[in-house]
Amino acid sequence: MRNFKSMKKLSWRQSLLGIAICLAATTMGSCSNDNEIIITPPTADLSGIITTDVTLKTGVTYKLSGEYRVSQGAKLIIEPGVTIEAISGGNTDYILIEKGAKIMAEGTKAAPIVMTSNRKEPGAWAGLHICGDAKINLDGGTGKSEVGNANYGGLNDADNSGILSYVRVEYAGEKLNAEGTKEGNGVTFYGVGNGTTVDHVQAYKGTDDGFEFFGGCVNIKYMVSTSNSDDSFDWTQGWRGKGQFLLAYQETVETLGYECDALMECDNLENNNANEPISHPTLANVTLIGNNSSTEKRGIRLRAGTEISLYNTIVTNKVKCITTQTAETEAALTSGKSVLQFIYLANTLTSESDGYSAALFAAGQGNAIDQTFVWTDTYVGTIDGGKDMTTIDTFFDNATYIGAVKAGNNWTEGWTL
């Protein structure tokens, strides 16, 4: 059980007064954090910048309009069963947690927190964005978020941006410019530290990535990326987190109506593949199921200098299940700095830089190519055997099977779509 500090609860009339006082104080350069603002109807509208702790109450549907930004030093506390619904109306709708702020979104299996849109279609809003103080590998060690232009990155890998637990983010991916070069992912982690708790989170039917990591070392567990049209999981700028029980599923093109890109797109840094800290997540018990097509779509794309330690993983329904690119990425694989073990592929690995090979992959411990998989309930199924990850790190559970969702233990039931 996680403990929260005791805070004074206010009525909605007092809340309005508190907001007014806070705004007035902000103009003078300060705002007290002593009182928690409880937002309930008829004030259940979310927009603008908050500078004091705010609680969203169980059972309420909140309307999000434009930017909702949590400033440094403030907390956004979201109780189980809350729904946040972006209202389309010409604004770019998103939630942004600044560096030094926190989101405490702790749902339950029976009462998940849902972030969605009144338009139940991909690309309807711009998702959730969390900025932290952990290390990234941009020159200078800091960056600006694609959404909201907020600062992120620093020196504190143990930084704590709060909690995401039993949270579902639906229909994100709204375009931020006319060219479509910037879109809002389902959940974006910018330099987020490993003091942050992230488990049981789903990104559902967005038009950009499901989850994207810009550096940092946040750890993740029980994650679901469903039918996001760009990448299911995407990392760059030196992400070094740990992850276990990761599921990506892309519905078929025939039923979904659009093609999806990579199941994992994995970079260190595009314009300098050797910049440190180097991306090197350690991931286990992963199931990746694509929506195959006649084009060159990849399952796991390892490139731009990224390293990886990947175990107990299934990749299927992509023209190329794993591709490796760039000298630094392939050198890490051949030297053993990167590890691929107990990986089952529906076809094979393709080296695009001639520094690694399918033969080297096939010779790796527990690896298998040209496999056929049988699923129940779309993605439930594992293969006996696998790495005991508890020998590597105490973060991991002992799950000595290949894949994410074992028959008899469908951890996605009850809170996902």
C-alpha cells in the first residue's frame, strides 16, 4: 500500500476560491501547496496550469480542453475509476507533468483510470506526457518535450515523477503541426527516473507510438500497446530502464483499417549513435504480434547505436521479425554487450549493416527461428523454458517461460480494451 500525505479537503466552492487565490499568488511568484484542491462537479473541467496539488475524484468524468499542465512542485492525484475525456474543439488536448511535478494515478483492476476522447477514433487527442530529471544523451543533458515545450533531463536517475498504475490511454496521436511531423503518443516518458512506478498501463488505438521513452531509466511492468499505428514501443536518447510482461498487439489491417509500423523501434541517438548514456533497456517476457503486410514492416528494429538485453520474447506477424542496423548496435551484439536469449521468431533476423547475422542470432542461448504460434484469446500463450530473470535483477519476477501472457494468468483481463 502506498501512503499519501494528509491534506485538507475542500468543497467545490472552496476549490474555486483556492484556485483564484493560487492564481493571484502566482502573479506574485508563489503559491501555497498546503491545501489540496478537490475538483468535483460542477467544476469538473480541466485546462490551463495548476500550481498546487489537485485531486480528481472517483466516479467523475472530467472534461479536458487544451493543455492541462502540472507545474514543478505540484501533484495531480487521480483516484480509481476516474475518466478524463478530451473535448475536441480546435485545441490540442494533452496532459503534461513538468520536471519536478508528479502524477499519482493509481487505479485498480476493477476501476482503472481512463484517459480518452469524446471522439472515439485514433488521433483524437495528444496523450499523456511526463518530464523527469534523469540522464539523457542529448548534448548538454537536457531537452524540450515535443508536446508542451517543457524542460526534461538532468542528473538524477532516481528521480520520482509519481505513479501510473491501472491506467488506460485511448485514441491519442493528435497532430501538433500541419506537416504531421509531431504527434502525441499514448504515454511519453521524457527523462523519467526509476523512482517512478509504472505498471498495468495500456495505450489503445493511437496514431503515433503507444509508449515512447526519451532517455531516463524508468522501469515498466505489465504494459499493453494495442493497435497503435506507428510503433508500439519506441525509445531513444539513452533509455536504460527495465521491463517485464510487455504485450504489443496490432489488429489485422482488414479489421483495423490501417497498417501499423514497428512493434519496437529502438534507437540510441540518431545524429550521434555513440552519445552516452547509451540506450540499453533490459526487457523480459515480451509478446509482439504485428499486422503483417506486403511492405517492409519490422517487428523489432535495433538501430542508431542502441544496445539491449532481451529475454523470453516472441515476435510474429511481421515481414521482418528483427532487424539490426548501424555499426555500434551490431558491434554490441557481436561483442556480447547486448544480449538476445530465449527469443522465438516467426521468421528470422535480418542484418542490414553486415556486422551481425541470423546465424549468430540462431546460435544464441534458447533462440529459435521459423516458429509457428498458437494463441487463445488473441495473444494468450507462452512456451515453456526461458531465463530466470531473478538471477539478473530483483526487479524481475521468476517467469521461466517465453512470452508475456501465460494461460491461466491473463493479467490483461478486466482493465484493458
